[in-house]
Amino acid sequence: MDIRPVFIGRLKIDPPLFLAPMAGLTHSALRQLILDFGGVGLLSTEMLSAARLQNENPQISPYLITTEREHPISYQFLVYRSDHIKRALQKIENLGADAIDINLGCGAPKVRKKGGGIGLASDHKRLFEIVTEIKKNTTLPVTAKIRLGTELSEEKFINKCKFLEEIGIDCIYIHARLEKEPFCRPAKWEFVSCLKDQINIPYIINGGIFSYEEADNALKKSLAYGVMIGRAAPIRPWIFREILEQRTITVDLPKIYFKFIEYLIELFPIERRLGRLKEFTHYFSKNYAFGNRLAMAVQRTNSLDEAIKVAEEFFTKNG
Ligand SMILES: Cc1cc2nc3c(=O)[nH]c(=O)nc-3n(C[C@H](O)[C@H](O)[C@H](O)COP(=O)(O)O)c2cc1C
């Protein structure tokens, strides 16, 4: 696989392997677990409401807790209007953000109706105002995360990406599915290749990459500059290293699971730990043939201690 560093504005991403923003999942504990294996080029937060950011306390907010080793890191904004931008930017710059991403792909009805995610992607006037306001208030690189649009039209897709470049976006993350397509549908990596030579900023392919072979395939088909990994990251936090080394590595699954719990205990307020563990377990349990038993057992627990106990029992029985 041909993987060369990518520049997002002045920020060098080497290797060009990106962690996707995922609500409830891409917090400090998962990011650190990924860093323990290496291979990741740019970390990410989950989507953060630009309006609500100023009320979050970075010492205790699970959205903002971070450690010194988690760099480079991109902060993703869920944003509706330009008037919260300045203070939101100050907050994340103080926390050491290395890049800012704008969520233009979230299709949740609540978000879309309020004009965020895909609701913002289609409103060029407001999007222009927001990006201009961001650019006015920071020198950090600014990226946008999009879906393919409402229909499969090369012309519309290329125009949308050209527009993003024109208004100052430094890199585009492309979740290669249409706006209404569920995650079970195959991602359209090949369609994205129509962007080649049409824009002068890098674009990164995302969607349906769960192994190093798929990363290679997605890169070749899309002609993208790098790959972004979502759900595979909580399933296989070592996937970035596998992509980098182009081979499968052997890992100790229970050790990884309990390391994740250790990070949760170290970092998160007590009432925030179990929920994060349940979310993580939903994905991590997919490493086992009967992993749904682990996910369901942890789901039913009412405390972290109880969750640890059921996980220990599961690992004893399932190797
Ligand atoms: C639980 C979950 C939460 C997500 N949250 C976000 C988010 O906060 N911001 C965003 O842009 N995309 C979000 N996504 C979409 C992912 O970033 C990614 O585009 C999608 O999962 C496809 O990539 P994958 O097939 O590698 O998982 C989320 C996806 C999942 C499964």
C-alpha cells in the first residue's frame, strides 16, 4: 500500500491514517488504547456542540478530558450558527487542538432539522459564514466531514467538494455513503475516485474499512490520500498498526479490555465510566464468536465492578 504523509494546511499527518469522530466512543480512553498500539496519524474527539462547549469543564467532561500524549488531535464541531464559534475555538485551542473538523454528515433528524450535519452541508450561505468565522478566529487547519449527498451524482459531488475548497476547507473526510444510506450498505469507495484532479486539497476515504486489506482496497478504489477508521477502532484498536504494517498482529484481548477499563477509571468521573464501557463493549465483543453474550451481560450491569466480574467470567470461558 502506498501511504505517504498528508498535509492538512500546515499540519503533517504521518501516516495518513485517521480516527473517525464517533459519539460516545472516541474519548480519551479509546484514543489512548489506540496510541498504545500506534499507527494512527490523527486522533479525533466525538462531535461537540459548538454552542455548549463553553459550559463544559475540561477536568470532568467526558467530551473534553484528554491527556498530553493524545496528539495530533482534531476536534469536531457540531455547529448551527456562527455566533458561538469564537468562544468554542478559544476553548479547544486552550486544550491543545491541532485541527478542527466540521460535521456535515450527521443525518440524525434532530440535528438535521436544527440545521446541523447534513442540514448545514446543503445550506451554502450559512456554511460559508461559519467557515469564514472559523478562519477569522484561528490559524488551525479546518476540515469537513461529509457524506456523498442525496443522490449518486458525480457532478453534484464534485461541485460540493469544490465549494468546500473555495471557502477554505483544508481537507475533506468522505464517508462514502449517501445521506440516507444505513451503515449495513457497502461504502462506495470507487465513486469517490471522481474527485481525483478536481480539487487541490486532500480527501480521505471513510466507511466500511475493518481490516488492512480493506484499507488497501478502499485507498486504491477511491484514489484518496488516506483512510479514516470508525467502528473498527473500538473493535480492533490495533487496526491502525495493522494497516501501517500491512499484516495481522496477535493481541491479548482480555488484557486490552481491562486496559480500557483502567483508562476509564484513571480519567473519568465515576458516573461516566459504566456508560462508556457499555458502548465500547458493544463493539469490542465482536472479536468473539459469541461476543453478544459479553455485550449483553455487561449491558445488564449496574456498576463497573459488576461489569468487570461478568467480563472476567466471559474471558475465562472463552479464552
Ligand atoms: C456510534 C457512532 C457514532 C458516530 N458519531 C459520529 C460523530 O460524532 N461525528 C461524525 O462525523 N460521524 C460520526 N459517526 C460516523 C463515523 O464517523 C463514520 O463516518 C461511520 O461510522 C462510517 O465509518 P466506519 O464504517 O469506519 O464505521 C458515528 C458512527 C457511529 C457508529
